[in-house]
Amino acid sequence: MNKPKSLQSTIILFFVGSTVLTFLLLGTYSVYDYHKELDNSLQQALHVVAEDLMHHDASSKKVDVLDVSEHFLQEYKKAPFITLFNDLNVVIAQSNMTDENRCSVVKQLPNSDYLIVSSSRKTIDEKLITFIVKMLSVFGTALLLLILVFNYLLHRLFLPLRCLVDFCKDSSTAHQTLPSCGGSSEVYDLKEAIVGLVDANDSLCQQKQDIFKEAAHEIKSPIAILKARLALFKQDENIKKELFIKDSEADIKTISNKLRELLFLKEIEWDMQKQRETISMQDQCLMMQQAFRPILEKKGLSMISNWEEDFRVSIHKEAIQKVMQAIFENIFMHTKNNSTITNHVDSKVRRLHIVNEVGSKSDETLFSSYIGSKMIARLADKLDYSYEVEEREGKYYTTIVFNTSQRKCEV
């Protein structure tokens, strides 16, 4: 793959191309206008000569060709238009036929003859060529100087960008050693964006390291217990196989739950790095009902809500959806079959109060079903909500209150 051209060379090529095109357009017009002016001047000069000859009664001359090069033009030696003449020719003829290659003026004499004064355009062509050469010389010199100055300015202008490119290429450069680079506000904004990406990458790497550290810490004890149980089972032949299998499965379940909770927590933390969005809580709850409709139908559950009091919150959408999913999964999975779940909504304080009858756990197990109340409560401060659960008299009460310090949105 060919390396693309640099921005500096592209700008210079565009500048040179546009300048040359502009010069060609203006130069063509200037050459045309100058040629027209010289031709008109020659034409007027020939009119002056013709009128003067008419004044001297050229018809009285008995020659076909008047030699004006020696005596007649002496009267015009100080006139500026003399320099335009080349091969000046004065003819008295019976017809007004002229040479198209020469500039001519025809006057009719009293005796019906014609006075024809003509001159070659060689002088005009020479002056035009001289004009073009001078114009090209001036333009070429000016363009060269402009290119040098423009290239120098662009080089200075792109120095901050090269500084940032060098910083990005050097992966060993620490954030603290980022050079100021200088430059315009756009370069400053770009530098801040790069620093933000570097920080985000460092943060992501740190979060990944934290996951492994926390995972190692959380599952260290359950794994140690499982290893000890295996060692005892190997040493003591009197331990019942059924009891050992049951206890070992419990240890494995504990390890799995720890890992699930840890992954759930880290997913929430990553989702919280995104921008906040304004969401409708009614839409979120309805979405949960739709997602778990098979479980609701299988268990014969129904859900009623006073959603005429819907409210909105500005929050990290994907993060709160995962939390709401964990909450509703636990409610759906632990609710008594053929019962009703009641959702009381208080839009003034932005509270959801969910009541269900406690029942045995369903056979179905989902990822978030392992996320306990402690984990949900642990995320409350980060997502600006409070979470309380209470079980009494065979019913389970779940209360979620969203932070009232947030800007309240109209329903």
C-alpha cells in the first residue's frame, strides 16, 4: 500500500496549481488586452499619417509609391508612435485592396484614387513577446519566493503535529513527559484528545489487571477449601462419596458465583464510562417483562403497575439496564407460582416499590440470577440509586429510589 502524501505537500501543490491557473487566466487576458492596445495604437498612428498626407494633397503626386522614410517621417521623429512602424508603406492605387497580414488605413482621394498607408505587425509581435517574457520572469520569481515562504510557514505550522505524531509513535513515552508542542487551539484540542485516549487505555489496562487481582483474591479461599476437601477425601477412606460430591459442588458453585459477580461488576464499571442518557423507567420495566415473558408464563405470574405515574432519569443506560435485569430476574425466579407481582410507582420521589410472594426457586437459572442483593447494593452509590430488600410474612419487598438530586424530566 502506497504511503499517502503529506498534508504539507498537498497544500503546496494545491497552492501552486491554483496560482498557476490564476496566472494563466489573468495572463491570457493581459496579453490579449496588450496586443489589442498595440494594434489600436498602430491603427491610430496610420490614421495620423494618412490624414497628414491628405492634408499635403497626396493626389497631386504623380507617383504610385510615396517614399516617406526619408523626408516625410522626419516631421514625426519625436512622435512616440514612430516606434510602432515597421516597413511603412504608402501607396496610391485605383482600388482599395489591402494585405490582410499588414495593418492598413485606406483614404479615398478627390480624384477617386485610394491612399493606402500600411505597416507590418512585426514590431507589435516583438513588443508582445517581450511583454510575455517579462511577465513570465516576474511571475516565476514571485512564485518561487511565495513557495519558499509558504513552505517555511507550513513547516512551522505543522511542527506541533509532528511533535504529537512522534509522541504517539514512542510507546515508551510516559503521560507525564508529553511535550507542550504548542500550536493553535486545534492542535491543543488534539493533544487533549490524545492524552484522553492514553489515559483511557491506561485505565482499561488497569481495570483488566484489577479484574485478575480481584478474581484471584475472591476465589482464593474457595479454591483452597476445595483443594483441602480433595486432599481429605484422598486420605480418609471413611468420607462418604455422596457427601464429598455435594460439598465439592457447593464449593464450585461458590467459585462460579464469585466470578459471575466480578464480571457483572466490571461490565457495569465499563458501561459507566459512556455518556448519560435520559430513559423512561416504564420502558425499562416493560422491556424486562417482555424479555422474561416465557418464565412469567411458565410460572403463571402476572404483573400490575400504576405506570400512569411514569418518570425519567438521566443515567448510564446500559449499566442501569444490567442492574434492573438482575433485580427483576431474582424477583421472577423467586416468586410463588400463579401469583401477582405488584409494582408501586411514585414519580414524585422516583421510587419503585415491588411486592411479590416468596416461592421456591425455578429450575431455570440465568446469569444475573446469581447476582445477589449485596452486589446490587454495592453499585447503588455509583449509579445514584438506593436499594432495599425485606422479607416478611411470606412476601418479599424490593424498593429502588433514584437520586432526587438529578434534574427531573417531564413525563
